[in-house]
Amino acid sequence: MKKVFASAVAAALALSMAVPAFAADTGSFTLSADKTELKAGDEFSVAIDLEGVEDLLNLPEVAGTGLLGAGDFNIIYDPEVLEIATDIRGNPKFTLDSFITENSIYAGSASSFEAGTVSIQFFDQSAQGWGQDFTLGTLGFKVKDGVADGTETTISLVLPEEGDALVTAGASLDPDDEGVLIPDEELTVNNATVTIVGEPEPETSDAPAPETSDAPAPETSDAPAPETSDAPAPDSDSTDSGKDSGTTTGGAGTTTSGSGSGTVKPGSDNNKTGDAGVLAIGGLMVLAAGATMLTLKKKSK
């Protein structure tokens, strides 16, 4: 009995130790959309990441045959909901990651031969391969017009049926070396899902609208504008009044008046009166002279 029990324990230990040898660590393809909620007409991109590369290269049937050299797979989408964004040449908009382009690790291409499927290939340009995780690049999509709100759609990565999604660059730099295939069953795939949502409803304010006043507008007056006077402006040389006595200028003489009188300049009515007096006096003097002459003549006779 003890021998049977000991044999069973030994077998269990052997199986437990053998499990890691049969359970290989695997890699994975992961798709991730930069937007998960979209509206009709929106464009978005899906990144393609490859993880667990080092574990894949350490598989018993792969180890020692070189680093990761090339890949080939398909991206599947619903053509009733999405369409591929294209570049100026009409090709699918597939952009390699900046890390790859800066280090010249891989070259890649994307082609679409039928609606709903895009074929993507990449290969190492130096034939040396790459042994770490990396982001291959992004593929552009656009939501079609008229897609119903709430529609959920998935972008999927599908490995080729032949089982040659990934291949090593080979143990040497010989360009004829086709490398070693990495079994597809060692790869898992994580797909991306997006949802089409409607336009958000505009928020309405609960504040009451401002009340308008019913008061009539002020009436404008029809009264004519005040007329301006055509009378000449007063002469600045008008008579000034004062307490001191003033002098009135006449034709031949000067008359001094009392307090409060002003100076009257030539050309006034007072000047005319002075001229008449001068003429009268002159006339009397002429008559007096004539009378004197007649008297002298009589005496001389």
C-alpha cells in the first residue's frame, strides 16, 4: 500500500513539474481605437500593437532561429458602418509608428481588395529582425453617414489561414533564408470596439426671457426751430457811460458836459447840430462885416 501511495505522489510531482514545459508563454496582437464613441462622419484610427515578442522567439521550435523579421495579417470591419480612410493616392491610410520609421526597423503596406477587409504586411529592411514589443502603426477609419445611434461595431485582426502570421528573420543575414514560422496558435488577438452615438442635445436655459416694455416711444416735437436774428451785432465803438466827465467833439469847437456824459464821435447827430451852428455864426459875421463897410463908405463921403 505504501508503495502504491509513493508511486502516486511521484507521478503527481512529475506532472506538476512538466506543466511549464508544455505551457509556452504566448504573444498577442492588440487593436486599440483612439476614440470609442463616435458620430456619423467622424474619423478615427486604430493602433496595432504586438506584445510578448521575446516570449514568442523563445518558443522551443523558434528559439535560435533569429529575431522577428516579418508579418502578414488582415483587419476586418463592417462595411455597412465603417469605411477605410484613404490617402491622396486612394490607398488605405496606414501609418507606421514613428519609432519604427526613426530606427528603420520595418517597412509596411496596407491594401484593400474588397470591402470590409484590409491586408497588412511588414518586414524588416535589414534582415536582422527585432526582438522587443512594439507598435506597428495605425489604420484610419471613418464612420459612414446615416449610421443609427447606439450602433456598436468591432474592428478585428484575423490571422492568415496558412498559419504564417509571423516569421523570424533567420539565423543568418542570407536574404534567401526564409526564416522560421511562429505558430499562430501561440498568438492571441484583442480586438477594438467602438460605438456610434448621436449629437448631444443643446442645453436650454430655465431663466425667463426678459420682459419687453409696453410704454410708447417718446414723441418727437414738430415745433419749428427758433429763427436766428438778422440784426447786426452791436458796434464795439458804442458810447461808454461813466462817472467822469466826457468830451463831445463837434465841428469847430469842444463842449464839456457834466457827470455821466460820454464821448460822442464824429458822424453822430450831435456833430450835424454843431455844423449848423458854425454856419449860422459865419453868416452873422459876414453880415456884420458888410454893415461895417457900408458905414465907413458913408463917413468917407
